Amino acid sequence: MFRYFLKRLGLMLVTFVIVVFLFFVIIHLLPDFHRPPISGDDANYWIQYYAEGRDKPVVIQFFIWVGNILKTGSFGYSQTRRMDVSIILFSKIPTTVMFQLVPYLITVPLGIYLGIIAALHKNELTDNIISVGIMIFISVPTFVTAVLSQLIFGWQLHWVRTPPFVATGSEFDANFWLSISTYILPSIIMILGGVPGWARSIRAELTEQLTQDYMLLARSKGLSKRQATFRHALKNALVPFAPSIFIGFLGLISGSIILETIFRVDGVGPIYLYAFRNRDYPLLLLNLVFYEFIALFAGILADLSYTILDPRMRVGSGKLA
């Protein structure tokens, strides 16, 4: 297990370095729109220009960039915000996590619960009602639901403040309960957008497990349907979804570009769009590196998580112990 982890970690680092280098080269081949005119006098720009080695070949620039990260922790300088890009991006992570954590903690168990209920009552009224709800909410994009909810509950019914937004840390000090209320609408939207996918997948997997031969054996030994389901079928049905649960927690850090923009959340997502709109290439590069690291690390967690629900599995050995 540990040997496999080290192997995957090594492959991840190699892949990460190659991809980051490609990101760096492509971005630095773009024109510099923040370069001052010949007659201009921007001393701060030229200080950063030579500190980052932008007068040298792009390969040397890459090693200077890596060296600055290792020595000072600086990922580059934002000419639009006049500060280090790591301060801009990493300071937004707590807001993004706070925005998405509670909906995620509700979405996963609720989706699993509805999937179990639908599977246990397959082709019955309960299953039909849950399946119809899944079809409706999984067919409508989350951003459409978010915009319609703002229109109805904000602009027409005036149940939420218009324009709808999510409160930040400073606003909690001024009015705590009002700030908490700004999270209700986006939380409901995220739950409605996430539960159907979990419920549909769990229902399909658990329905298949309930028809396996080991379930017939368990029933023949005297276990009730409920006991056999929760002791055997459910455990096996959840194994394929263990990676998604772990990846979901890690994905909270990366944020949601669309929902955070719609609800005016000062988090990680809008920073990505800000870097694009303002051609802030150091900030854009850090965003790409940040998302790439999360994606690669999530892949490792996905493989290792299989052993949590089924310790018999030896990941990387190619066989069951």
C-alpha cells in the first residue's frame, strides 16, 4: 500500500512539473498588456520585470519562477492589484470553503439516503416520486436554477436582499443573523443540484447489488431484507462512490466559478475570471497550477480510498488478497 502510494506520488510530481512547465511557457508567450509605454515611468513594473527574469529566455524564466517560490513563497506579482498573486488567491479559500461546506455535508448523506429508499422500493410509488424529482432537477443546469431563484425570491417576492449576495467575514460582525441568511438560498440551490446525481447513482448501484447471489445466500441464512441490505449490499454499493466523497471534500477548495459569480461570493472562483478579463497572467498561472494540483492529488486519494470501505483490496497489486 505504502509502496504504491509512493509510486503514484512520484508519477504525480512528474506529471505536475511537465504540465506546469507547459502552462508557464504558453502564458509567457502571450503579449504583455501591462508593459508601460516607452515614455512611461513605472518603476515598480521594471523591478518585478527583472526580478522575474522576463528579459531572459522562457526556460530560464521558469527556473527563476520556481526559485522564487522555494525561496520566498512568491508565485508572481499581479500588476492589476499590485500584490503577490498567492495573497490574492489563497486568501479567498476560507470564503469558498465556508460557502460550499454545509451544502456538501447535507448533499452527500441526503443523496445516499434517497438513493437507498428508491432502491428498496423499486418500481413502487416512493421510487417513482424520487425518480421524477431526480429527472427534473438533474435536467436543469444549476446556474439556471440559481438565476431563476434570484428572480423569484429576490426581485419578485423580496424574500432575500436584491441583488442577492453572500456575506463576508466583516459583515458577520455587523449583523450575524442577516449574514447567515444570505447563505440559505445558495445552499438550497447547491443541494438541489447535487442530491439528484448522488441519489440516481446510489439507486442504480444498490439495485444491482440487491440482485446478486450473495444477497440470496444472506437471506437464506435468516437475515431480513433490511439486515442483508445494510450489512452487505449497501457496503458494496458504496465502494465505487468512496473516491467521489473524498474528491468532493478536496474540491471544496477549488470553488465554483459559476455559482460564486452569480451569488457574488468573494471566493476562489471569481478570481479565475478576474485573471482572464484583466489579462493578469501571473494570477492566471497560479490558478491553473492550483487547479492542476488539486486534480492530480484527488486522483491519488481516489485510488487509496477504495481500501477504506474494502480493506481486502490491495490497490496496485492487480488482485484481491
